[in-house]
Amino acid sequence: MPTATPVITVSDADLRDLRARLRATRWAEPWPVDGWQAGTDGAELRRLVTHWAEGYDWRACEAAINTLPSHFADLGGTPVHYLRYDGEHPDALPIVLTHGWPSSFLELTALAERLATPSRYEGKSEDAFTVIVPSLPGFAFSPQRPTLATADQTHDLWHRLMHDELGFRRYAAHGGDLGAGISSRLAEAHPEAVVGIHLLAAAAPADYDPAGLAPEEEAYLASVAAWQTEEGGYMHQQSTRPLTLAPALADSPAGLLAWIVEKYRAWSDIEEDLSSRFSDDFVLTQASLYWFTGTISTSFRPYYEYAHHLTRRVRRVDVPTALALFPADLGLPPRSWAERTYNLTRYTRMPRGGHFAAHEEPELLALDITEFFRAYR
């Protein structure tokens, strides 16, 4: 049976080591460029590194993490960490929320609280969900899967967690980024249990005739290609040679922070100021989780496994599906594109927000999830 337990206690020695490494950062030679033009802004990185070493209170964040409703389950030899928020209504619909990269379970806590206790946020008690927020294998407190074999993929672990371990006969699923793919595969593999899925991204059709594309689909694919050229370097590296990159990020906290903070800025609905969406403490807590758990290397595995066909492709999802698109996210597929793969019954263009919608716009996202699943309770 799962047990509630504190999940992290960083030793004083490990905390001193982190601060010593930050203070001893060997800085890269600056270029004559402006700000974020060629990657992470050096001045902003130095500011964050200084705060991480001198002002950031890890102990307070550690204590807050350990107050969350954490549990562990052994799923056929694969341990999985998850949060459980019981719904305030006796008929609460179970839902599993899946995060992406470079994220963690922490990004989903504000959303989970709104879904589990809507009456605290001017919602209706009967709309409550019982919310399960697992950490992906190889992220934070969930160890990586023991092999690269295709057996026991993450979506199968999620079904085992929701159905077999927690006893939910039927349940819902939501995800963005990596979590969108996992939620899609979960619904495709277990339609008898999954009542519907709510996504922030859509899997590409397994097969399609380029000659039959609508103009808006052609424009979308052109935008994806342009994004890959301008922004996709991280994905190519993590998909092809992740273990060349991993030692540097596992050894240098400043390098680790540079790798992930650039994504928070580039993929979010901000003008210029990162702090308009993400506080220093939020960014540094995410970086600290990767650092203290030593999981930046294992967090690359989903990219490598997908690129090497170790992850099953989504072909057709027949359960009811909602797609919510936030304007600053990585891609905005037209409805017709998503309908090639999904039984799409809701399509929402959000007025604001980006890739990290659960943190950027939890109220908008919670409302869309709630409205979609009313018909499937």
C-alpha cells in the first residue's frame, strides 16, 4: 500500500557543496550580443546564481515540499512518487495530471488544489476531482525505469497506479508537453478505464497525405519547422547524444540552471521579464530539485527513447479529447490537425499563457478542465 512520507532531506554537506560550486563558477567568456539573443543571458544567469548561493532559502522550500501529500507506490518493481489530493465531494472524478520537461510535480500543485477543492476558488463542490500527480520516471523522486526496453512504458505504469494500486475503475487524464503524449497513449491503450483526456499539445497523425492538407495545416507545419530550426537544438541533443551533455549539467549547477531557465523564458507568455511569470524562488526550486536528486541526466530519457522508437507512437485516440492551446506555447495546431488523431470534442484557444500553463494560468486551465469533464462524470 502507498504511504505518506517526507520525500527529501538534503544534508548540510550537500547544501554546502552546492553553494561552493555556485560561488566557484567558471564563467564563460561573454559575447558582444544583447540579452538572450544567443541563449541564456549572462547577466541574468549571474544574478540568479548569486541569489542561489547567497539568498535562496532551500530549507524553507524543502519544508514546503515535505508538507505536500506525497506517496510512493511500487508498480511491479518500479517505484513511483506521486501527490494525492482527495476531492472535496464524495463523487469526485479521479484524474491523473502529468508534467513535462524541464518541469516537475511542483508545477502542478496550484492546479491540483483548484481541481480538488473548487469551493475554495469560487467553484462548485460537485465539480471536484481526486487529483493524482505522479513524478515521471527519472524525474525528482521517481527513479528511472531499470531498462530501455519498451515494456512497462510510463502510460502503462500510470494505469497500474490509477486502476490497480489506487482502485479507480474509471478516471480522467491531463497533460502537456511529455505529459500530453503519455496521456494520449494512456487513453489509446486503456479506453475502458479512461473517461477522457485533456491536453495542451496534440500528437502528430501517424499517417497523412501531404496533398490533402488544409491551408491552416500547411501553415502550422511550416511554423513547426521554423520553430525546430530556431528553438529545437535542445531537443536534438537530448534525443541523440544526451549522455555527452549530461556530465556537464550534473557537475555544474550554473550550467544546469542556464540549460533550463532559458526554456522558462522562451516558452512563456512574458514580454521581457522572467519574473513576471516565475519568481526567483520558483525557478531555483525547480533547479534545486534536479540538482539534489541528480536527475537532469535521467530526465533526458523520454527524448532519446522516443527518437529511437522505444516509445509507442500514438495512432488513434477514440476517447473524448479536449485540446487547450495557450498562445505562447510551442505549437498551436488547428482543430483539423488534432482531429486526424483524436476524437476531439472540445478545442479552446486561450487568451494568454504559455508552455507552463499550470503555473502561469492555473485558473484558466482548471476552468477548462472542469467544464470539459462535466459531461463525462
